[in-house]
Amino acid sequence: MTLSIVETIAPPARSLLEAAGWYPGRNVSIEAWDDVLRSEGHRLSPAAKEVLTSLGGLTVTPSPAAKYGERLHFEPELAGAGAYDIAERFEVLFGQTFYPIAEWVSNSIVYLGDRGKVVSWDHVEPLDIADSFTEALDVMLVGTRDPRVLPFAF
């Protein structure tokens, strides 16, 4: 039996999600967000759908150890509307389809790839956050390590 993405979240990140209002079995409608993003070219992957139906609408405060100390806001339309061209650039670089899932540092767009890669984009620095969503939560919220800065003209 394969565990869902949300079931694999480590206890420190899980505690932060719970403090933001997440609970096992949480299920929010993402249809309105996806309608807007799909009209721009984004394609909702099963991974992004699972994350957003469970975490959509939450704003999560990181632990004091997290490098950037910025809240993670799971609102894909706010984060990614009008930014399909950025998703395409990440697709070329990493060979997977990306969907916006959240806003983070300096209103950056956090994208989740259909094979699990998590990246972010703002006008300061594009970041390769992690190879999986659960690892990305550890990086962004717990501060287990720093994300990798990508060349600006990636």
C-alpha cells in the first residue's frame, strides 16, 4: 500500500500544519482555483490535487529555525495566476509539469512538479527547494537545510 503525500509528512512539519488548521481527512474544493489556472495553460497533476485538497487555503507559520522565516500560503490562484510562462521554464529545466500551489518568500510562486520536485520563483532568485513535497515542507517550514539557488536566467 502506497502512502499519500500528506501521510508521509514528518512530525515537525505536521505540527506546524496542524497549528495552521490542518487535520487528517481535510478536504477543500479546488475547482475554482483550477478553472482559472487551467484556462491559462496549467495542468493539475494528481500530486498537486492531493496537496491542495488537503492544504488549500492554509497559511502556515514556519519554525524559528527556518532560514527565510516566511509564511507558506497555500493559495494557487493568488500565487500562480498569470505566471504560466514561469512554469514552462521550470518544465524545460526539470522535465516535468509544474503547477502553482502556494505563495512563500516575497510573494514567490511555489510550484509542485508532477514527479514531486518543488521549486519557487520570484524576481530575486529562483529556488530548487526539494525533490519531494514532504522534503520541501521540511526545508521551507522546519529549516532542515537551505534551498538551492538556481541561475537567474535558468
